[in-house]
Amino acid sequence: MPDVLVLVDHDGERVHKSTYELLAAARRLGDPAALLVGTPGTAARLKDSLARHGATSVYAAESTQAGEVLGSPAVEALESVARKVSPAAVLVSATTDGKEVAGRLAARLDSGLLIDAVDLDASGVVTQIVFGGSYTVRSEVTHGVPVIALRPGAFEPQEHPVEAVEHKLVLAPIDPAASARVIARRAPLAGDRPALTEASVVVSGGRGVAGAEGFKVVEELADVLGGAVGASRAAVDAGYYPHQYQVGQTGKSVSPQLYIALGISGAIQHLAGMQTSKTIVAVNKDPEAPVFGVADYGVVGDLFSVAPQLTQEVAARRGIA
């Protein structure tokens, strides 16, 4: 079977869940081959976890520049391997960084590019969210090696242990002046909650939360569910919650098992980032709120009454004091 090249998303110490999702998707098309770009020693730490999730090959492109230059090392490494092995497809996670890498790679390979895919079948046809979430379409690349950016949460990670063969890559030095450089790193203030794009449960608050203090209700529900906290653009712009938690077209795209929207009206920009969630629950005082159009379950009511009751009930059922 042909190789399917997967770009590994990681923090140097662990592989992000989105990569395991890509490896599961890749098995529909061929043999998953993981490309890992990192500083020296990264491949040794992460190879086993990649093999456990089905990577038959691990291409390791390690250099000090991987931690100093944004995007370019990954583009260079992907292009090098793609020209060498002629993969059936190249899969990346549809994060901000991943979509930039995918676009640059497609241009270099003169290949078709598909962004924000939420499904992929064995023939290479993808289901795609387009025009800010207004339409769902099925698309196929007809020229070159397909470069596909899959939305995090679209696939379930699956362990599929194999013996991975490691291949070392040597990349030419990149001119830092011609690329965006990393000048500082700050750890996200996520606390003990899971990362927004990796969480199986996301509880988001909107303008209806009515202030930063109101987000305590959102956080309490997220915590008893073991989920992440999100926010609408309106809430972020109003200063209720930090920008890094914004869900939507200009924020993060999520596809958790459960998405709870508290006080979110459902502007199309927000729906574009969460409407592929497996189950959507909306709480809003306005029965005409657009969010009810995509919700599986809707509650017309005051979130400050509904959410605490839900939190209390979940805590009781889970035995949380």
C-alpha cells in the first residue's frame, strides 16, 4: 500500500491527540508514515507512541532551527519526503500553523489543497466545511499529491501497534531572515483542563454570560465534566475571557463529543468552529437564537439557573463532592 504522510503535531515531550487522529484517518488510504520535525532527541522520545498508533515509518527531521523558525522546517521536510516517496496524500492538522504549512506545501508541489476536512473515505474524497460553515461539500484533489488539513476532533484516535522504521532526514539550513522566528515562548494558562482542540467535552460561554465573573458558571460545568472551556468572539472582544479560548472562524475549530453553548446566540462565525461537534447542547433565553438551529438539545432559559443545576446533577452522578 502507498504511504500516507502525516505531519506530527507535538510539544517536544508528547504527541498531540490531533496527530493520532490523522494516523487513524491515514489508514483509510494506505500505510501511515509520520514526519516529525523537532529539536535533537525529539524522535527518540516520541517514536514509540507514533508506532503504537499505526505509524509504519517515522521520518525524523531534527535540528536546532526547528525550535527557532516557524513553519519553514516543516514545509522543507514535507516537500523532501513527498518528492522521495510519492505518498497517496499528505495529512496535517487544521490548526493555524498546520493550515499555513499545508498551503505552502501545496504551492511547492503544485498540488491540490483541501482545508477544514471533517471526513475522508478510502477513495480520497473528503467531506469539507466551507464558506464559514455555511455549506458541507464533498471534494477531491485531481492534480498532484493531495494535501489535506483535517479538523481536530474529526476522527477518533485508535491504537494500532506496528514496528516503525525510522528514517533520518538532513535538511539544508534555513535563512532566519526569510522566515518568521520564535523570539519567546509562554506556556498557555490552561490549568488542569484539557487543551481546547483535544478535549472530548467543551463548555463555551458567550455574551449572555454578562461578564468575566459570569464565566465561573461555565468553568464549574466544564470541570465536573472533565472538559475544556471555550468562548465566543463576542465574549472575548468584551474582555470576559482570554483570546486563546475563542471558538469560531477567527478562533479555534473544535469537534468534541459534547459541546455545550451557554449564552451564545450562534453567529455564523461561531458555528463555523463548532458545528461538527458530535452532540451540541445550547442554553439561551432567546428561543429564536440561531444556535438552536444546529443544537441536538436546546434549553430556553437563563443559563445562570440552568447551568448550576446541570453542574450539581453531573457532580452527584459522578460522585464529586
